[in-house]
Amino acid sequence: MDAAAAASLDTSPGPIGWLARWSPRQQFRRWWQARLPLTDTWTLGQRNIYILPTRAGFTFALTLVVMLLAAINYQLNLGFALTFALAGAGIVSMHLTHGNLRGLTLHLRPPASVFAGDAALLEVVITNPGRTRHGLALRFEDGRAAAPAASPADARGAHVWCDVSAGGQQATHLALVPPARGWHAVPTLVVETVFPFGLFRAWTVWRPAGRVLAWPRPEEGAPPLPTSAAVAGAESSQRRAADGGEFDGVRPWKRGDTMRQVVWKKVARSNELVSRETAGSGSREVWLDWQHTAASGTEPRLARLAAWVLAADRAGLPYGLRLPGLELAPAAGMPQRIGALDMLALWH
């Protein structure tokens, strides 16, 4: 192979490509965020509130300079008075804008788990110990959509606006869409305001410590559940019911039993939770096994198992889950569903 052919096959980026991808802004952003602590409670004070003029503020300042030059040139006393009055109003607005954030406390509540691709609602509670605060805006620092919108163009960089009454609290919600299963850190948040005149922008940068757990997205059109297996002792109970004898025993309460199955009279006498055992209750259970998915690839298998977990939960069947190296005992109810989906989300 000659040198020209070797050069044509060389796909390394080279120094020019590396410089094109290197962004001083991105480097500064990473350095800046590394300085911030990870915390779910963020109190705003002098050290973490930043303020700069907006585009309207710079235009306002330029207008004041022109007015001052005109007043000096034409010796207009009213021009001096108007210029200095407007400058004083601008300085006061700077203090008002900074004070609109100072003293607030932001708290991120633990986010709930969602399926990958669905929006997880992040609830931020703003506590205001002082006067009423107006025109507060929350957004993600990286510019992603903060709330669902009609189109991606409308959603990009979207703000969530709110006011907080004096001495009160206000809960705001931002939407985060995890693209894949597993843990996802809550992105850096920015809280900002331009109240009252829009001449200055005050903001703070907050790195929450919370994380969102994304479950595998269930497979659409998944095959039916695997064949359920009879629980030990259930067949004899069913035979007794078929012979005409009414079977109505009790057993200790276990996770997944409904309130209808609890024998409240016996609970009142013995002060112990017991459940009614009938011929039709708890007689079948389903094992959702990794080996039974008949799918190729890790993610398709997990998606099928997630669909089976939801199907078994809707049917009210006790079910267990088997993954390579992990096993979840059979049960029913919401705790079992959450435990099974968490197990699928964190498996690797």
C-alpha cells in the first residue's frame, strides 16, 4: 500500500479536528459546575447569586450616556435632572432584581421512577421567608426542555415561571426524560429573574444531588405470560371445593394480600394479621424467567420481562422474577411490581 492510500484510510481526527471539537465555553462550564456542591437544598445568598445587565440594560445605559452628552452640550438643567433620575431608577432596579432571589430556599423532592422515554416530573419547592417574589424562572442549565411542549422548537430552553407569596411556599415542576434504563443524575438547574424592569438578570446555578431511576420500557405486543405453576397445597384445596365442601382457612398475612383477604374478626381477637385462604386465592403463581423470554439481546429481554411484570400485576397473579444471578420471590401488589421493575432497571 502506498503512502497516498494509507493517508486516505487514516480516519484519526488530527489536530484540526480536535481543535474544532474543543470549546472554551464547554471547558469553562465543566470547571464551573465542578466547583458547585451536590445538594438537594439550595439557599440563595450573596455568594451564589450573580447579576449582569441584560441587552435592554445595556441599551438603557447607552441611552443615558447620549442624554448626558446632550445635556452637557446644550447646558440643559432639565436634561441633567432627567438623566440622573433615570440612572437612579436603574440602580434601584439592580438592587430589586438581586433581592428578588436573595433569601429563597430551593428543595428538590425525591423524584419518582418512570419508564425510559417517559417524562419524570421533578418537583422543586421554593420557600420564601420574606416579601412576595415575582417573575422567578427555572430551567435546565444545558438548555434542554424544562417542561413538555407542543414541538421540540417550543420546548428547547423553555422556562417554568412562578411567583412566591410572602412567607409562603411554591412547588414548581420540571420534566426530565431519561433516554435509557438505569440511574440518571438530575441536570444542573438555573433559577433566574429579570424583575422588575428587565434591565438586569440575576441568576443562581444549582447542582441537585437527586437521581431518577428509569425502568426498561415495556415491549409493545409482548407474547403472553408464561404458563403459571400451581402452588403447593392448592390442588388439594381445589379438590375439596369441587367435592362440595367449602374451604375457608386462614394463614398469616403476607405481602401482596388485599384488604378483602384480611380476616378482620380474627385480627381484632388475636391482634395478628391473618388472611383468608380460599380455593381460588393464591392458587397459581407465575415465574418470569430470563431464559423464557426467547429474545435476542439484553435490552429486548428486559423489555419483554417488564411487559410481563405489568401483565401479571394487572391480572393480580403472584409472580416471581429470575435474572442471571438474581431472584425475586413470588408475591403480588404494588411493592412487588416496583421491586421487579427496579431489579430490571439496575441489572447489568
